[in-house]
Amino acid sequence: MLLETARLRLRPLTAADTDALLTYRGDEEVCRYLPFPPMDAAEIARRLATQWFRTELVEDGEHVTLGAERLDTGELVGDVILFLKSREHGNGEVGWVFSPAVAGQGYATEAAAALVDHAFSGVGLRRLVARLDERNVPSARLCSRLGMRLEARLVDNEYVKGELSTELDYAILEHEWAARRPGRPSADASA
């Protein structure tokens, strides 16, 4: 899976990305509201070998993680993830992690929009959700920029890193996304 936007190439992660991944996935503040602790080089190597190698979604429960590489510099600035929750029901989930060095420059929005577009037009999904900690305000804003609606607020839903977390669930349907993207036909033209 390889996707390009005006400024980014979304591509599989490799061992050559380890240092860049360490700069943001190893950052305690970046990982503050994410469901994993800051990563070290060993954890990144483990994930590259066991989780981040996949380039296709075949079975329910699989996911693809793509690095977001700047076209102008080749710098890895973040990554996006697409989970296949149910092929039968057309359900998926999206997520993202970006370097604070590029905050406010639109890279996360650009990458997430390309992934959402691919989930609907390339994978054929019908519905996407993004689940996040309520305190993760930048991700909530990104969901809004993508046209996702807040569907649920799950108060004290689960323990994350030893503390109760309130989860926000945002969602968008394929036909809603298609209506936001002029010139791109909906997979379900009757919707």
C-alpha cells in the first residue's frame, strides 16, 4: 500500500525509520493519551517485525500502519493506522501519531484524509471510527476537520496507563465522506 498526497507519501515503515520513530513514538508527551507507553528502539524493532510489516487488509482484526514521509525532504513526520474491524459489515478504525515538530502544519490532517479516502474507495469500507482519550484535544480537532461526528462519550471507560480514561468515539460513513470530496463518486451512489 502506497498513497501520495500533495506533500506526503504514505508508505510501509522500515528499519531505516527507527530513529525518526523514536523521536515521536518515544516521546512521553506524544504518548500521553495513547494506549501505549513511549517506545524504545527494541519495541520499535519488535513492532516492525511483528505488526508494522502488513501492507494489505485481508482478515478482520488486521491493521496497516503507514509512515507519513514528506515528499520534499524524505523526513518521516508521523504515521497513520487503518484497522479492519469487519469486512462483512464494512467497518474500520483509523488512528494517527505525529511528531510535535510538525504540529500545526496540516500534515496529520493531510495523511489522515488520504487514509480515510483509501479506506472507503480502496478497501471498500462503509464506516470508520476514531477512538481517543477525551483529553487528546488535537486529535478531537482532527476528527472534526475530517468531518467525523462525535457519536459517543464513554465516561471512565477503561484504565489506560493506570488511570481511568474517558473515551470519545468519532465516526463517518462512506457517503458522508464522498459528499465532502467533490469529484469522487460514492461507492454507494444510491445513498
